[in-house]
Amino acid sequence: MKKILIMFLILLTIINVKAYENNIFKIDIDESYKLELESNNAYRWTKDNNYIAISVSDNTKLKYDVKNYTDEDIENQKKYFEEGINSGISKYKITATINEVKKLNNDENYYLEYDIYYPSKKAIGYDMYQKGRMYTTNKYIITIIYSSDNKLDKNNEYETILNSLNILDDYNVVKINYNWFIYTFISIGVIAGIIGAIISIKKNAKK
């Protein structure tokens, strides 16, 4: 009887997870999240005050490669992240902060991971806590954001969702002539990843 109950619980878990796939990436997201944006290489799933957002930018000409980042590059990228985000939400009198940007890897597939905090309670009724990752492959620059109205330190859901992202391209970027001035342009692609935050603020901002 105990084994049957365990198998039943496992089946429930499987049923609750819904795979999303296109020709760029695959990801597993709990079916309680609703897909509300799927256009121009921007995707957003929502559940209550939580959301998952993915943005896709072209990397075929820029050949941006996270693997080659130095500590200085990471610090510069943090600056661009923060400036771009706050530029997008400045009229709501909210100033977001990025606590840390880290270069990590999974099976030699490198990515940047970072935490964003929006003190937005006065504007929309709750603060936002985000975990973001940015990947670079031969064809794409992909940003994924998990956003919650609760602190993420005890939340295992974001790890499960972020870890399920599978980009359908080669991570080993074939390099061409490379200049670091492209940070400015790359930041535009990265900011697209937090479009969900701007949508949430617009929806809930007090008039």
C-alpha cells in the first residue's frame, strides 16, 4: 500500500509539469503557470505574483561568449544590468539592485547567474525577488528570469525550473573579430529578459 501511494504521488508530480519546446529551447514549467507572452523571441509565464520570463537575442554576428569573462567583465556586466533595468522602471520611482553576478558552468556550459531585488511594495503592493541566468551559444544570447513576491532563499521551485532549460544550440561559440564595446548592445538583449518585471509593475502600479 505504501509503495502504491508513493507511485501515485510521483505520477501527480509528473502530471503537474508541462514541457514547453520550440526550435530554440526546451523547458519544464509547472502547469499552474500560464503562458501569456510568446512573441518576438520573448516568453512569459505567470502564476499569481510569480513569473518566468525568457528572452532570446541573436549572437551570430556578435559572438558574445560568457566563458571568456574576466572578473572585470562580470563587474561591467553587473553595471549594465542595473543601469538598463532602472532605466526601464525609473518612472515608477523604483530602484532595483543586483546583489551578485557569478560566472558558473554546468558540464562546461558557462552562464552568468544573478539576483535582482525590486523594492516595489509601495508601487504594486509587494516586493519582487528574482534569480536570473544568461547563456551564450553560437546562435543565441538567452536570458531566463524567475521572479517571486517572496525571498528565494527557501524556494526550490526556481532551481528546478532554471535547471530544466535546455538550449538547442552549441555552447562553444566560434569566435570572430571581438570588441568589448558590444556590452552596450548586449545589455539591450539582457534587459529584454526582465520585461516581465515591467509588465507586472505596469499592471499593478497604483494610479
